[in-house]
Amino acid sequence: MEIFGIAASLLVMFTGFGLLIGLLFGFFGMGGSFLVTPALLVMGYKTDVAVASGLAFVFGTSVIATLKHRDLGQVDYKLGVLMIAGTTAGIEVGKQGLHLLQDLGLADTVVSVAYVGLLGGIGLFVTRQALKDDGGGGISHDADVDGELDAEDIPDIAKKIQSYEVPPMMTLRGGVAVSLWIILAVAFATGLLSGFLGVGGGFIRMPALFYLVGVPVPIAVGTDLFEIVFSGGIGSFLYALDGAVDLAIVAPLLAGSALGARVGAAATSIVDEDEIKVYFGVMLLLGAIAVAVRKIGGVIEMPVLDTVALVIIMGAALLVSSAVVYSSIQELRTTSADTDSITAD
């Protein structure tokens, strides 16, 4: 049976997947297209359709999650606008690069290898940093992001970068002072990824804002989402002009993600920040494994590995989403128990 030109089973699967991705989107400040695009590639969609549909999904979901983070006061609009300026140029360069590789017949291979390298590398780095911090060296969600940050709360890499005072210098929320050129460089690089890989860029921009710029994690997440509204919107519009956006894919994904994005955004003010970084790293590593398995299956001509890759991608979204929900519930129970104890006393 088909509904709006798409099989009912696929419609249900896309809606459920959208729910999980939406939750992750709101929680981590990244579009989830780093899971959506590989999933579409595994399912046999053309590279440009997978990339374009991933960007369109990112745009729709980012609007929902950004509104929630705005309510929580976790968006630095000045930083967001500066990021948009650099991202716009990067998206166009990335888009042209993808079309060139597609004409040469190399797009699928290059995109897959790039995904594995980026997801795996960033996943290992974030997980290692989170475990090494051992509960410290990070900015807690309870931090006063409008006040001056304690020097111990800023990553060592960010301190080093902030020491290069190349004018003009920009003062961000939390008293963070960094060169405008650093901000634009991070924005251009993530914009390049958005246009080339069909990602919102959040899986590299969020950790970049924290580890390189020194922005508090809650602000990094909220501002990243604000920027993705524009990068996702611009990217999907440019691809839509080429007829590459498949609304039969995007619509059910967005329907499912509407609720998930709100829940995930709310969870950022509940769950401990160190848990966020660990979950983030694990999810990226699982995404890298899935893409690698799919590519290996294509090289050795074992179609069954495509199914394995899809299961890993879906499993990663389900596993980490469940962990986020579980941690949120545990934190709420602990808070409630502490409140009851104080009341009883």
C-alpha cells in the first residue's frame, strides 16, 4: 500500500527515524543528517537526492529545536550571524565540488570516505576528551553563561587560540574574546561540509565552538542550531533548484522529528554535560562504522552489508536517544527526591 506515493512501511520507518533524530538534534545541536544521509545512501537513493533531502530535513527540524533553546536563553545571536556569513560561502563551494565529483562518478566514494574520516576522527576526539576530563574541565549546563567564565572551564586548545589576538576581536556570551577570523574560518569549514556532504555541520561545529572558540556547551548547542536554520535552508534551497529534494522522504522525517526536537532541547538543561559529550562521541563512532560497513559491502559486492549498515545507523539513533531519555528521567527523579527531602526536613 502506498500513501502519497511512498510505501506505508517506508512512511512509518521514516516517521519513527525522524522522531529519534529529532531528539538527538535538539539535544546535541546537530541536524542528524549525518545519520539521515548515509541511511538514504544505504537504501539506494542517488547521492544528490540523499544529500539534498538531508539538508531539507535539517532546515525543518532546526527551526523547532532553535525555538526551544531560545526559550532556555541558550542562543548567542551575534555569534550565530557571524557564523552564517562564513557558512554561506562554504555551502556554495561544497555544492559545486559535489556536482563535479558526481560528473566524474566519484561522488559516492568520496562522500563515504569523508563521512568515515570525519565521524570517526571527531567521535574519537570527543570521547577521549570527555573520559579524560573525568567529570571536570567542562562548562556545566548550570554555569552562568552571561557572566565571566572561570579559566578552568575553558579547554586548553581554546585558551591557546584565544591568545592569538588578531583584530578585530569579538566578545561573545560568557566573556569569551576571540578573533573574528577564527569564527569565520570555523563557519566556512562547516559550510563546506554542509554543501558537500549534505550535513548541517553540527557534528563538527558544536565541538569546534566549545574546543576551539571556548563557548559554553549550552550556548554552543543553541547557537549551532540557530546557524543550522540558515545553512540548512540555504543548502536545501540551492539543491531544490536542481530538483534534488525528495519531499516524500523529508515530510515523514519532519513529522516524526517535531516532537523529538522539543524533548531533546529540553533535556540539555537536565542532563549532565559530561554525559552529553560521551553520548555525542559514541554516536559519531557508530555512524562512522555504519558508513564504512556500507562502503566495504559495495567494494566486495556483499549487499547484505548494506542492511547491516542500516541496522547500525538505526541502532545508533535508538541507543543514544534511549540513553538521553533515561538520563533525563534519572536526573528528574534525583531532583524530585532532593526536593522532597528538603521539604521533609
